Amino acid sequence: MITNKKKFFTEILKGILKLVVAGIFIGFFKEYDFWIALILAAKIFHNIYKDIIRPKNKNWLLLVGMLLTCFGGIVGETWGVANGYWEYHKVTRALPLWLPFAWILAFHYLYKLELKLIPLLKNKSQKNKIFLALLLALILPAFGEIITIYLGVWTYYWPYQLFGVPLYAFICLVFVHMLVYTILHFICKKYKINDVVFN
């Protein structure tokens, strides 16, 4: 199934390391949500310049995915916090200022990781791409959440938890990411856009 297992798992390990660094950063500086937001926003602008503005072939699909994920994520966050399903700590507002930027970066992170992993699949069928996307969306965002939860950034109040992340949260994370992926797949299909990840 994988042409170069060493490279495949190296990319996954690098991805996990990025999550660990991001989780620890947010965890240790959670009280300074404005500054975290500024740093994450700067990272987003850097990514947009590097991946969309600078290249000759503009990947506007990446920007659309980032914005859709942000919208879906914030709708979910607002709903969850308003209904008492989880709460953020050490901030003076219900939702930390860095949250939209974290959702944007979550899409960018998963997309870029898939761009590296898909070429290493023996069979690059849509089915295998979907399976890979599901697997990554199920495991990696939740892993990042585990780090921040243990560092006191927020607490879930839903039952059936695994390392502080409830089953419902796993489902919600996968739902948001796969919904965005589905929308982008249909955009690619409709407008005949070639994208390694979405078609």
C-alpha cells in the first residue's frame, strides 16, 4: 500500500512533532490568547504567501479550505461552549482569540501532510485518499487536543473520554474536516481543478 514506508512514517512523525510543539506552545501561553492569536495569524499570512501568493500556480483551493474549516470550526466551538459541552480556561472570554486561527492552521496542516503522503501510496485511488484523510482527521487533531487538554487549555464535559477527548469530539472533528474535504472535492469536480488531495 505504501511505496516508501520510511519516508511515509517520517512525514507522519514530523507532523506529530509539529502538533506537540503547537500544543505545548498554546498550553504554556494559554493566558495570553491575544499574543497567541497574533503569532498564529502571522503564521497563516506566511503560509498564504508561501503556498498561494508566491507560486505561479495559485492554489486558491487551499485558501477556500482554510476559510471553510475556520467557519465550520467556530460554529462548532460556539455551539459547544454555549451548551456547556466544553470550556476554555485562563481566558476572559468564552472563546480564545486564537481559536479561528488554530482551525485555519488545522486545515493547512492536514492538507500539506496529505500532499506529502499521497504520492507515497501505491494505489492513489479516491477510496485510498478518503481513507487516509479519515485516518489523519481522526487521530492527529485529537492528539493535538490531548496535549492542550492536559496543559489546562480546556476541558470537555462530554462522557466516554479517551485521554480527555470524548467520543463525540472525535466524531465532530472528523465531521468538520471531511465535510470541508467533500465540498472541496465537488468544487474540483465542477470546475475541473486538478488537486492531488481532492481528486
